[in-house]
Amino acid sequence: ANQSMSRLLEARLAWGRLLLQTQGLANMARVYLWPVAPQATLLLARHLALLGWMLKARVRGEEEADPTVNRQVLSTLLSSLDLEWVLQQPRATNALLARIRQITSTILLQSTTTTTTTSISSTQLPQMQTASMLWLFEEKIQVLEQVLGTCNRLVTSPIPPTYSRHLSRVLSIWLLAFPLSLLAKTTTLTTTSLTALVARLMGTVLATSVAAYVLVGIDEVGMEIENAFRILPLQQMAASAQGMVAQQFLCVKTTDNDDEQKWNANEMPTVPLP
């Protein structure tokens, strides 16, 4: 049970880091990359929004159960060219991160003119230390890679079934021997009354029932949480990660009539300068 709980905690922390780094990376892309190359930044955002969904499909075995699940999800945000490239890679999650890294480095390292290989038109980054910016983006991408590695380790290294079966056998033997041990301790060589004997038997039954309820419950909980990704709300977490990315590029502005209208991300209010 302790080992299962530690795996559950590690899985939850990994997904927490995924949400945090996804939000941070999307915010950095919106602030630093959008003014330089809007279309390329939106392409980056699309890949980033899909990362949580692809990781969910990976850790829950959905891509093995239904080979078309990745195509169905990826086709909602990616072009046919990007879609086919991601599907050809061994793992969609690693492919998405590789594409995010490529887009980031291309935007930051490109010249002021449109290149023939990237088809990205942008202007020079004003007063930006390219190396420093690359390091900041790379730091967050590396954290996301660590999250993928942690989740992959938990999936590929489950608790051995032999360990769980042996623990169940030991627990069964202990529960069978426990009432005998209680009766042996309470039995004396002197003659006891029928009332005392019944009381001892009832106490033994009660103690055995309580011990069995507690210990069997712990064993059942341990087996239930062996596969941590089955009980975590990954559907909601993946949707939350996608929403965090979308929130950075789709703002909501309230008018005087309290009517909400969507406005383009490049219409963000300017920063007042002295």
C-alpha cells in the first residue's frame, strides 16, 4: 500500500508540473514570440495544447487499445502535414515536444527576412538576448521532458504481480491464525463457566472481524491504486492544460453592457511608458 501510494503521489506531482509548465510556456510564447512570428507561435500553441491529451492516451494505454485515437485528437488542431509527421513518430508526446523545441528555436534564431525552409515571416527581436531566451524556453521544455520520463517509468515499471499475490497469501494466513492465537491465550487449564467461554468466543470473533476489515481494506486500496493513472482525473487535467494555453491567446473583454466579446490577442492593451 505504501508503494502504491508513493506511485500515486509521484504521478499526481508529475501532472501538476505538466500543468504548471504548460501555462508558463504558453505565457512566455505569447509575450516573447507572438510579436515576432504570430503564425508560428500559434502553431507552437497548438502542439502544446495537445501534449496533455497525448500523454493521457499514452499512460492509459488508449493508443494501444484504439490506434485511431491519436489521429482523432491530433486532427482537431494540426494541419495534415503536421498530423502525418507526428503519427509517424514512435511516441506522439516526444514528437510534440520536439516540434515545440524546433518552432521556438526557429523563431528566436531566424533573421529579419523570410527563410525558404521555415516559411515564417517576422521582424528582428528588439533588444532581446537570443541565447538567454533560448535558455529560458529550453528550461521549461526540459521540465516537460522530465514529466514524460516520469510517467513513462511509472507505466513501464508496475508493481510486480507476484509481490501483490504473495502479500495477499500472507494476509490470509495471518487472518486464519489470528483467532486461534487469541483463543490459545485466553484458554486456561481451569474449568471456566459457559458465560465466560461465550464471552471469549465473541471477543475473538469481534477482534478477528475488525482486523480482517482493516487489513483486507488496506490490501484492496493498495491494489486499486497500483495503476495510478486509472484513478487520476486525467481527462479534466488534459482539458485544463488545453484551456491554459487557449487562455493566453484568446482573451475576453467585458463591455459597458457586461456583454463578453472575444478580441484578438494582438489587441492586448499597450504598456504605458513614461
